[in-house]
Amino acid sequence: MMQITITARHFDLTNAIRDFIEESCEKLSRYFDHIISIQVILTLEKMRNHVEMNLHASKFNLQSEFEDMDMYVAVESAIEKMETQIKKLKDKVTDHQKKSIRKNPDFFYANTFERNIDSFNKRMIKTKRIQAEVMSVSDAIESLVSKSSPYMIFKNLETDRINVLVKKGDLFKLIEP
């Protein structure tokens, strides 16, 4: 649950503005669920309405400001700016996490398709991360013979690429990308 603090300077804060700000700030949590607190400072200076927003999330602080003749427009515009910053932050965080996984060449993602069909007639797909062992094709065949698995994913020693070895009965198929 995030904490929303609203401060009004040089005017009295009405319940309508307070409710509008709280509803708008609640919408921000659907983009980023690690928001701890939001501080909104509303200032009235010479018939200009100035809105300053400070958002505190885990490890991040964001700020947006907007000034307009109408307080509602200023609040809405400041929240739109904050929304844009949150979307960029979320993209940056998720891209960074994906890059760290992709940089490690020993990991490989494999999709296994289950035959189960749910009530909406959709197939379930399960993704698992496995570590590809570095070995030659002949070592991979020997290893696959001793296992009960129908396939083996490994990093080919000669080509330095990920390969898939599939066993069908007594035959082996090598898939090289």
C-alpha cells in the first residue's frame, strides 16, 4: 500500500482535488507495483497552478512538475509525465535483468510443450532454463544413450554453438542452428 501525501500552498485544498489526486496516483501502481510513497505539492502563485510530484519506489526516486492555469490540468499533466517515467524505468529494469541472463553463454532456454489442454482449449507452454554442457557430438550421443530423455541440448566443442541431439528409437538426429 503506497502512501500519498498532498500539500497545498497558498490555498485551501478541497476534497474534490484531493480525491482526484488520490485516484490518479492509484493508477500509477498498475505500471509499477513497488511504489512506496508519492508526495504531491500544489502551489498557487499569481493565478498559476504549480504541481510537483515526488515518487519514492524501491531503489528509485522520480520527480515531475507541471504548471497551468487550471489545477486539474496541471495535476493530470504531472501524472502523465510521472507515468512516462515509470514506464521507462520498468522497461530499463526488465531489460537489464534479461541482458544479464543473455550474457551468460552457458544458459539456454528450452520450451517444452505439454499435451494438456485447459478449459479454453489453449496449449500450456512451460519454459525452463537449463545449462548446456560443452562436449563433442560423440560424447553427447554416449550421454544420451545412458539417459532416458528423448533429447539433449549441449554446446558443441567443435563449432562452439548450441546443438540439440534427438533420439528416436535407434536413430539420432543432430540439430545445428
